[in-house]
Amino acid sequence: MEFDKISLQLQVENGLSGRRISMANLKKILVAYDGSSHSKAALGWAMLLGNYDNAELDVIKVFEPNDPPPAAFTAPRVEQYAEIEEEDRQMLKDVEAECKRRCKLKVHVDLLLGYVASTLLDYAVQNEVDLIVAGTRGHGVIEGMLVGSVTNSMVSLSKVPVLVVKEQQAPTSLKNILVAYDGSEAAMNALNLAVDIGRNANAKLVALKVSDSLDSCTEAGAAMRLKATLDGVDEADRKVLAEAQAAAAAKGMEIGTELLAGVDIADTILQYAAERNPDMIVAGAVGHGFLGELMIGSVVRNLISSSRIPVLTVKKAIT
């Protein structure tokens, strides 16, 4: 077919023929739940995405004591913890009943004890979770500019894609997905997952590339060299976007592309999102810094911190 020929041609021209193009399938989704409004919003998003793949939902509440438990609890402390456990288990029973009313997915609930982020990440590995959905809220001196330490830790340390949700409720269906794309391996993994979700949801998808030509121009110097630099950057960026289109086409989906210029990549993406109002932003993330994967890139961190729209971060490809 003509579409397949175009797809193959683009793959060869852009060096994609050697890349593995995976078909993602969300078999199991983990929801970090604590009864807060943002965790309830996260649950709604998990049910929405789970419906497209008929995935199982694991709704997990982690009880993290305020201080390390002593070797021998006093009677009041034992009673206090027992009351909290009973309340949490009742909350999870209510959640399980709500899920069964709202969707036909298989739902498992559990209450675990430990540090929230590490406990959830261990659970994700042991139970072969494909996606973690976590609610969060901005906090700090400047409202919305910082995210909770638990969410930040999960995004930084998780090999599994993490969808970060604030207060925005899940729509009845996904219609528009925005992918931040720069040609990196992490961005390609993010694009692949976004394409699979978009295809299942019959949603429109746009790959967005923000040009860093301003920094290049500053270094260019003379007018002729400046123009050559601009032309070269523009050509390279458009080739990156053509690669994104080819990858999507190889999976049977046509996507739009946008090339924007901006000094701050995250801010430029968020300004575009404010104008187009996508349902979700998808971005590739890599761990880096002195502590390896204890840090995430500034672009992804700023997207999560400042975006009111849910942000899905992806590191490794999933199958």
C-alpha cells in the first residue's frame, strides 16, 4: 500500500530501519492512592488508560509511619497503628467497589507498610507493572513550582513510565496527545508509547520539537555564519521531526509535527499546550547527575512542576 511505502522510505532516509519499533501493551497499571483529591484524579486516569488495553489495576496505599517504629511498641502506639490500618483498609474496599462500578477492569487493592516511593517502586518491579499513575500537587514558596518528594523520587528512579496527575480529572476519552520530541532514545520511547496509546484511543498526536537555535546563533558570530547556523539547525530539527513521523507511520499512525523556537524548552512546550489544550503531555526522561538516576532532566522536572495537564514520563521502551 502507498502508506506503507512512504513509511518504509522515511525509515530508510532517517536511519530508523535499525531501530526496534515496539508495540506497547499496558497489561498492569499501578495507582498510588492515599484518598487525596489528586490521587482520586490519578485513579480516574488509570481507569481511562486501562480501558483501552483491558489492563489490570493495582491500587496501592502505603502507610509510612512518621518515625521509625521502636523495637517494642507501647500499647497506645499499637492501638493507634491498628486504627489507621483499619481506616486505610476500609478506604481501599470503598475504592475497589467504586472501580467495579465505573469500569470492568480487574482491580486489586492492597495496603503496604514502608517508605512510599521505594515501596511502590519495589512493588512495580516485583509485579511487572507497565505504568505507574501518581497524583501530586505543587507546593513550596512559589505554588506549583515544586512537586512532592514522593512523586519526584518515583519519576527519577522508576524504570516504568510514570503518569503524574494533579487535579485535572480524566476525560471520557483521549482526544489530543502532545509529545515532547528531541530525537533522543528516551524521546523515541516516549513517542512509541504515545503512539500506541493514541492509536488505541483514536486520539490525535503532535510531536513537538523546540529549537535551541538561539544559543547556537549567539555562538555563530558573523552574519553569514549566523544564517548558515540557523539554516543548519532548522534542517536538523526538521529531520528529527521527520524521524518521529516515520516511527509513527511504521506503527500505522499519522501524526502532526510542530517546530518551535524558545529559550526555555519546558516553558515553550507549556505555552503551546496552553493554546492547544491537549489531554496529556508525554516526554522522555533520563536519570543523570552525581547520584546517577536520583536526578531527572530539568525540562522534564519543569514540565511536571508547572503543568496542570498530566505529564507521562518514559525512560525505557515497554513491550
